[in-house]
Amino acid sequence: MAHNHAHSPNDSHGHPHPDLKGRKLLLSILLNIGITVAQAIGGVISGSLSLLSDALHNFSDVLSLVVSYIADRYSKKDASVTKTFGYKRAEIIAAFVNSATLIIVAVYLIYEAILRFMDPHTIESGLVIWLAILGIIFNGFSVLLLFKDSKSNMNMRSAYLHLLTDMAASVAVLIGGLLMKYYEWFWVDSLLTVLIALYLLIMGYDLLKSSFKVLMLFTPDDLNLEVINKAVCKIPEIKNMHHIHIWQLNEQETHLEAHVEFHEDITLTQFDAALTKVEEMLYHDFGINHVTIQPEHQKDDPKDIIVQD
């Protein structure tokens, strides 16, 4: 069985600032602790459920950012004889946990909003407005910090989404505070809480689904096994490829393992040459950078693309 690796130019080993993500997360944690404390106190004083819900959301963000920070640190640990992949899945687990907390918080906010809608309270709107502005500024800065890394890393994207929804929630709270101040529409507080929660549900479910697929070793959505199989079988030496598995270890590593039957009883040197062709084609055409091949010749085994182990 042969196992080859191809590393992309964006491989984290070549990143010039390996701890930059961690520093950005740490700064975002400190900012969110400050927002959470201020909004929780302000929510109690003003009586605003939307402000309290925003504080609760910010608190969940502090926890999620801590999880993301720990995962980022662990993902850099080296592999060992007992952990042959190291902690490369830590960031995927963090993304799964963070997206699940988004959904839980959203359901709780909807429940609280319904109760408050049935029994609306007078709210000190001036305090709500100023604390909402504070939340927009702090969360906006955190969003800018994580924006670039969120494009290429699921863990950072989960943290970024928490902060982005926080900023959106603060904008909604600000609008609600203005409406309550000038029109005394106190029911807007409950309505905005529900809207914030629905947005959290949508964003959280999408990330939960993506991270779940990686953890379950599902084939990435953008890869088609039949197309890949046909492409490999166009290599002259290869008769067929079967018993295929494709999965992601994390967002940087996509693995393929398969049985490959050759037309001739080739030498090991000839196999290495054919393997290089397979590896280069899979990497350049499909982004698969870890290839494990079991060579065969006239072996009596199932030749289906997918074989139930």
C-alpha cells in the first residue's frame, strides 16, 4: 500500500505568523467580556430583554471564543505515536460545539421573547441605545480582526459568525431602543429578540451541518466519486479503481484511499511512477492532497466504487 502527500501553498506549516490567529481570538475574548458585563448590568437596570438577550449571546460568544482559542492552540500540537494525526480535528470539533451553542441560545431567546411579548415591560431606552452603540463598536472591531481567517478556517468562521451575529444583534437593539425612546413601542424589544434568534438559528444550522459532515467522514460536497474514478481510470496503466473512501481530516487536508487494479503485473518502480501520476492529477484537479493506494492485479475482490466494509 502506498501513501503520498501533496501540500498546498497555503499549508499552515508555511504560515509566517502561526500565532496570529490565537492573538486575534484572545483580543476578541477580552472585548466580549467587557461587552457582556456592560450589557448584563445595563439590561437589568433598563429592563430590556433584547439587551439582556444580547448580553447572553455575548456571554455564549465568550465561551465559544475560548473554545476556538483552545482548539487553535491544540491544532498546532505535533503528532505522536498515540496521536498519529495530532489534534488536527480540534478546530472542527470547536466549530461543531460553537454552532450547537448558537442554536441552543437562539431557542432560549425565542422562549423568553414570547413570555415578554405577553407581558411587556417599560424599558429605559436611553441606556439601551448607548450600550447597543458600545456593542456595535466592540463587536465590529472583533469582526474585522477575524474576517480574513474566517474564509479559510471553519473554527475561525464559527467564532466570526458568533461575533457577526452579535454585531447584527446590537444594531437591532439600537433600532429598538430608538423606537422605544421616540414612539414608546416597547413590544419592539420582543420582536427584535425573535428576529435575532431566527438569524442565529439559520447561521448556526449551516455551520453545524458543515462541521458534522467533516466529523462523520462524509465525502466533501464539491467532490464526485464517479467523476474522480473516471479521471483516474484514464491513466493508461490503470484498469479500474474501487473500494474508494474520500474524507476531510480538516479543512486543509482531503484524503483519498482506494484499491487500484493494474492491467499488467508491474514492478514497484512502475507502480511508483503511476502513483505519482494519480497523486498529481488528484491534487491539481480535485484538491485531494493525501492519497493512499492499494495496488492489485487480477485479485478476486469486489470491484464496486463503494464497498460495504
